[in-house]
Amino acid sequence: MKVYTLHTKQNLPISLSEAWNFLSDPKNLKTITPEYMGFDILSGADRKMYPGQIIQYIVTPVLGIPTKWVTEITHVVDQQYFVDEQRFGPYSLWHHKHFLKEIPGGVEMEDIVDYKVPFGILGQLVHPIIVAPKLKEIFDYRQKKLIELFGPYTGK
């Protein structure tokens, strides 16, 4: 069983509370997801984030095939981190940790995603060709969109 990790960091020129309020609101995920993915929340985003929250989405990640994705928010420490885990969806494992910390002139956002692709050896063969580049593209888009929304980090 091969488990992959995607690790990103981004600095934003906003306060910790502004970053937390935006990033911990499930409704904002649509804003920072590429439009072509057809991301829509079906249920579960009507309350402030809490441990045990189940959120259901429809997403179209590959070949225009709509896929239902169900995640659970398993851990929340206000203005520090939260964790979402896939309960049903395209991955055999999806464990996504979102960390925030105050830095001079803004906030550092860190994402660590541990994931496993389905279909055994076939999935492992497809991973470097389709899955890894697609995840990189999604997180690159997210970083660009956050800069559009909040401006570039200057360190001041």
C-alpha cells in the first residue's frame, strides 16, 4: 500500500482571524477550486466548522465524470488547524491537515495531504501521470486565487 503526501505552504498578508474565518468556512472551498471541477456542496456547510461535521460535495475532477465526495471534519483547534478526512469518494485514503500560524505581516498556511489512490498497482502507475499533476494543479490554482483575494505577501 503506497501512501502519497502533498505538502504546500503559502504566506498571506492577512490576520490570523481573517485567514481562519475564510479557510474554515466550507462554503469558501468552491471559491478556491477551479471552475472546471464543477465543485458543488450538497449538504453540511450550513454551520461553523466543528469536529464530526459531514460535508457532501459533487466534484468533476477527471474526464467530466461527476463524483460524490463525502468528508468529515475530524479535528478543529480554533485559529490553529483543522483536519478533513474522506469518508466516501475517489481516494482510498484522504487525510488533509490545514495549519495556520501568525507570522510577521500575515499568516502562514500549510496543507499536508496524505492520500492513497485506488486500484492497487494500476492506481500507482496512473498516479504520476494523472493524479499527482491534477492535485498540484488544484493547489496551484488555490494559491493563485488566495493571492487574488487577499494580495501578495510582502513580509511587512
